Amino acid sequence: MKIVLLSTLAVVTLMASPLIDQAKEAGLLSIPENPTQLMKLIDNAKNPITKKKVELGKKLYFDPRLSKSGLISCNTCHNLAMGGDDGVPAATGHKWTANPHHLNSPTVYNAVFFSSQFWDGRDPDLEKQAQGPIQAHPEMAATKDHVANTVTSMPAYIKEFKKAYGKDVNVTFELITDTIATFERTLVTPAPYDEFLNGCPSAMTPEEQAGMKTFIDKGCATCHNGVALGGEMQAFEITAKFKNAHVGDFKGDANGLVKTPTLRNITQTAPYFHNGTIWGLKDAIIEMGRTQLGLEISDKEAASIEVFLGALEGKKPEVLTPELPSETANTPRPNLD
Amino acid sequence: MKIVLLSTLAVVTLMASPLIDQAKEAGLLSIPENPTQLMKLIDNAKNPITKKKVELGKKLYFDPRLSKSGLISCNTCHNLAMGGDDGVPAATGHKWTANPHHLNSPTVYNAVFFSSQFWDGRDPDLEKQAQGPIQAHPEMAATKDHVANTVTSMPAYIKEFKKAYGKDVNVTFELITDTIATFERTLVTPAPYDEFLNGCPSAMTPEEQAGMKTFIDKGCATCHNGVALGGEMQAFEITAKFKNAHVGDFKGDANGLVKTPTLRNITQTAPYFHNGTIWGLKDAIIEMGRTQLGLEISDKEAASIEVFLGALEGKKPEVLTPELPSETANTPRPNLD
């Protein structure tokens, strides 16, 4: 009986093995199971991850008082309960104002694996990224002074900064956003896909494996590769062919390149594309085949790829609702105008 | 040595005991330590608390897709990380619209202990209350159909409703709001004050005990009594004497009565009063002395009462960020207009 079981496993492994090889050749990478290897991938030598910084960064991530209005936190648009984004087509912030270019909020989960941040890839890492939306006018609309004054007005925050950085810490805007980034670096979501690539053939169903093969065979991994299955700048046919090119005026970076979104947890982050114009995942797959690969992906093939994408739905880190410090007489008051 | 310790304890108990008696005479009640007694206080025979309903209710509480815009959840205005409210003077909802009467969002923590809900006390319990803001136009702005259609469009939600209510469940708007209320019923925050009243004299510092005595002696417990130290309808001198009577047009219920807010976690729920016009807790105490009790509470007395109110800061239940189900093709799309 034991021999039969081993044989069955051997057969599955033999079948899966060429697919793993094909995936690796196509540039698909997994989240390492080994914590030391994972830490190497997510850490930043200039802003090292520590437990105290992560805990503090989580509080700041959830604190709406960093915004001008007192109503919008990082978690408002990058909602950890909602696949790490907001589920609306265009990011909407201060005074209910939509992003002027009709840009969609990308997920924060696994953003640590991106080689650049924002749809136009203008920032190199999460530390720099975290400075943007806090100050952007249609988002959190705060000034650097507002953020630093808000945080330093609360003794409980100062105390935690001292614990995290030492007693002589100078709590600047940049240190606050660095601390938020540290928390974000930990938001990685290992999925059945990773288990599969890490050597466990049974982690993905035969249907998911078939979908993965279709995904690679069609050329999707040309852009959607690496650990994030995305996160790199790529040529994107927005103006020429993209079905909803008319929604928003985004044209990519100076060279017309656009950041490829991650496919991890893609089942949880509709609507899709930089302008959030397509809700159905299968529709999005077909659109990408047409626009980016110049080929017709059939309904059946798209359905198969969609099944594979389900295997990228990952386990979220447990995030306990923090208890934020109480404001004091020195805390800047909310300004909704 | 043991005898000395016992004697010290006996002395503390002797000193504390008259204060406990005085508190009980003044109508101050504690959250029972005994889980069965607590359950009796928070449960609703018509909507009994079960673990499955609480878990499901938590998801619904955090789900912004119940709102018309897809951006506002119960947790937006009753933020569990912020003492259970939003920290802005007037509740602000759909299309960035402030409450038309400039009413302040009350905390959800311990709201189960209120004898009526809303500032005008118009609803008898959390089940009925939960129906209000979801449909209110400057808040979540949804229709009953929107809410029911949204929830039933997601198989994962249906599955959880079946688990919680049985396989023949009919997921109506009212069942959804009942389930949210079940979660809210569990949001109680036992504090040092409760330990003290439950018979542990050392749970409150001598300063907190002194503040409690001042609180009772001045007459604050005339309105702020019961388990919530509030939550009952009371005459409130809004128009006649209240310093910020001009902010908003709220006049109380048909008889001019206003719901007394809870003092639990009051250190975390500034700004204060129905119209959120006073930020400082000491200022609020002095204003209430003047307006409601017709006496001048000195700065020193107010500071002492404030110290007591710190002992009402309670331990929050651990709330893990839920993972909300993914929308489907049938899920109503966000409407920000």
C-alpha cells in the first residue's frame, strides 16, 4: 500500500516537474518558504525590518489622522480586508475627489516585490511610495508638517518611536513614512502557486496546472513574471488598442511604459487595469491577449487561465486592529475643506 | 510579613468600600466579570449571540460595499481603532457630506448597554440602529435592495449565512443588519473602573478614586450612570445655556431630551457633545457642570474628574482584520454619485 502511494506521488511529481521547469524558464518565481530567504527578498538594508517598527508602522497605516481631513488612512484605499485595494475604479480621496487621471488603487499586498512603485513606476521602493498619497491632493491631502505634527503630538507614538529607533529619535515625516513602509514590506501572501513551485506538486489542482501551462504558452509571463507576477515597467498599448483607452488621460511614464500589476490575489482586486475599467477577470485576460499579445484568447482558454489565477490567492498575514493613541491638545484638528 | 500585607489590603478595602457603596447608590454599575452575567446583559433573546453570527457580522461591519459608493463601512465612522468613532466633529459620509444637523458619531463600544440608540434615542436597540446609517443619505446612502443584493451576490457570504442561520436562510436586509448588531453586542470594554466596582480596590489609583468621588459628589452620575455611564435620554440644556448651541440645529427628541453619551473610553472619543464642538475633556467637564448642573466645577475638580475618566478606558476585544469575499458579476457596482 505504501508503495502504491509513493508511486502515485511519483507520477504526479513527474507530470508536474516539466511544468515547474517551464515556469522557471518563463521567469515565474515563488515566495520562498524559508524565512531567511524570504527576509532577504523583502528587507531593505537602509530601512531594516524590526518587529517594533512593523507594529508601529501598522498603527500609522491605519491612522486616518495622518490625512488633512482625519478621515482617510493608508488602509482606506489599500484595504487589507479587500485584497489590499479599494474596489472602486478610480482612487477617491480628500473631498470625494477621484484621481485626476482616473487611476486605480493598486494592491499593497506583495508590493514589496515590485521593482518600481506607482503606475508610472516613478518611485523605486515602498519607502518613497508611502510619501506620495499622504501628500497628494485628491488622496490624503496632508503636508509633511501636518503628518509630523500629528504623530509627535501624541506621547504614545513618541514612546513607540523611541522603542523602535532609540531614545534620540527625530520623528520626521520621512521616518514616519519609512515606518509605514516597513509594515508594508511584511504584507506578503504565500499561495498554492508558491507551494507548487517550491516543490509540492499537489498544492495546485490539475486544472490550475493546466491553466498555468496555458498562461505560459500564450505568453502572459512575458510581462507577468518574477515573484509578483508583475511589478516591472512594460510597454502597454494604452492609446493604440486598449479598449477603454478613453477613460482617463494616463499615458504611462516618459517612455510610455506602464507598471505591470501583480497577479497575486487578482481575484480580489477588481476592477482591473490602470483605469479600473474592466470588472470581469476573464474579460481582462481576453483584453490583454488582444492588446498586449496580439492574439485571440478563446473563452475556454481564458477560463483555464482564470482557474490558475485562483491559485495565486494567498494567505494574508494576521493583522489585529490596532488601538491608536488618543489625540491631545496639540494634535492638528481635522480639516475637511 | 503575610499579616502586614493582609492588613494593608484590609485598609485599602476599608477606604475603598464606602466609595463603592456611594457609587452603587449613585447608580453606577460595572461590566460583570462573570461571563454568564455579562452574556445576560448583552444578549438579545430575539437575536441571540452565536460565534458564527459574530464572525459574519464582523465581516459585514468592515465591508464598504454595503454602501452606495463602495467606500464607506460601519467601521468608517465607528472605527474600532479609534475608540469606536471617527474623531471628527460631524459625521461625514457619502459624497463627503456632513451630517445635516452637525451630529457627532457616537462610539460603538459598549453601545449595547444604551437603553436607546441615536442622539434623539429614536431606536430601541442595535438591531434597529444598524439599519439607519446604512440607508441615511449623508452616510452610507444605500437602499435595502443594494445591501441585500450585494451580500447575496457573493457565494462566500451566502455560505456563512447558512452556517449561522441554517440552510433555508433568507438573507434579507434586516437579517444582515441583525448580524452586524450581533457583532456590535460583543464590543464591550471592561476597564479598571469595573475591576474596582467588582471588588478589587487596588484596580483604581487613589487619584482615580478621588476623582470618582468628586464625579459623584458634583452630581455627574445623575445622568452618567448605569453600566455605560450614559445611554439614557435626559433633559439637556442645548438651546438655553450650551456654549456651542449655535452649531447645528439639533433640538433633541420630541420632548427635547438628548441621549447621554457613554463615558467609557471618553479619553479616546474627542471631540465631545452631540455636535462635536469641544475637544478638551476638562473643558467638556466644566461645560457640563455649568450647563447641566448649574455649578462651577473648578479647574482642579475637573482635572480630578478627568483622572477618574481615565479609569474608564477599557480593554478592547481583539478584532482580526477579516478577509472579505470577492465580488462577482452580480455584485452591484460602486456608485459614487
